[in-house]
Amino acid sequence: MDKQQAYYSLWSSFGLPAYDETSVPDDAKMPYITYQVILDDLDAPVYPTASLWYRDTSWNDIDYKLTGIAAYIEDMQPIKLDDGYMYVTKGTPFAQRMAEEDRTVKRYLLNLGVEFLTKN
């Protein structure tokens, strides 16, 4: 698995469709996750974001999903890559609610720390 595939593998493991934030299909239906792909080499941490998107009048369902994602990231092992590992941690702040023009859209912006323990 390469670095880009590792990002997809991480975000698609939460039971929701996951899309690179630059490639969300026009017909995508919420809930889903969008994520950044930021790459670098050993000893050069990167700080990508992801967004958790729901359409609802309440924050309950998205809060529940956020709790599961937070617990998963806290306990996760490094992701094995073809030439090393991808180490993921929660950023600070980890999550923040974002206001959207459509009040039925609920979104959390998630911050991560990622280190690639690879040659390239």
C-alpha cells in the first residue's frame, strides 16, 4: 500500500464513504468523510485535515461517529506501507464544529498529525 492508499484505507474504515477532498462526486450523499492527502518524507511530519459530513437537524449521530473515530485513532497502530509505516495521531484541537450555510448540514473539521516512516 502506498501513502495515498493508506489515507483512503484509514478514512474508509469508519463505515462511511470516504473521498479525497478534491474528488467528491457530485452525487455524493451524506453522511461521508472527506480528507486531505499531504505527503512528505521521514522526519517531516504533516498535518492533514478531514471533515465528517452529516445532514441532520441534530448533532447526535455525528457526535457518536466522532467519538468512535477519536477512540480508533487514539488506539491505532501504525499503518503498514510498502516501504515503511504511516503513524497517525490526533492533532490539537482534534475536532471542531463548523458552521455551514445550510443549517441541516453538520460538519466536524478533524486535525491529525501524520509521520511517514519511509525512505521516500
